[in-house]
Amino acid sequence: MMKKADIQKMQDLYNQWVELLPELEKGLEQWKKAAELLEPLSQFYASPKWRELHDSFDEELDTKGNYSILSEDALWNALAEQHQLALEWLRLSTALITKE
């Protein structure tokens, strides 16, 4: 028979889960929003228009301190970061749903 302290430990873990759940749900919504934001940027980056603008656009953009979308690496890095995060989510999800 489990001791009360052991049962309380399980209760405490459950309580932490209940507290964390809204953050997990919020994270999922943020992930969806991030995908919506990156989709048009991905299409833009893959288009010939991006290369043309990269080579010829010389006006200043309000980047709010971020790299310009016309720089060599800004969109490439954003898309690579999204890919890496997606792989991490996939690994975690796969491990959870295939757990016996």
C-alpha cells in the first residue's frame, strides 16, 4: 500500500500538470500563429522577387532592430529555426504517442 507521502507526491505532480495545461494550450496557439506568419514569408523568400529586391532595393526599412527580410540570412534562419522546432515537437509527440 502506498504511503500518504507517496500519494501526495503524485497529487503534487498532477497539480503541476493542471497548472501547466493552459500554458501548453497557449503554446499550441502560438505555434499555429507562427506558422501563419512564416508561410507568406517562405513564399516570398522562394520567389524570384526576393532575389531581385535583395540585389536592388536600397531604401531603409523599419526593422524594429531585427535583421532586414532582404538580408542574406534573416528569412533563411527563421525558416530553419521553424524546421528545427518542428522536428523537436515531432520527436516529443512521437515519443509520447508511441510510448507503451
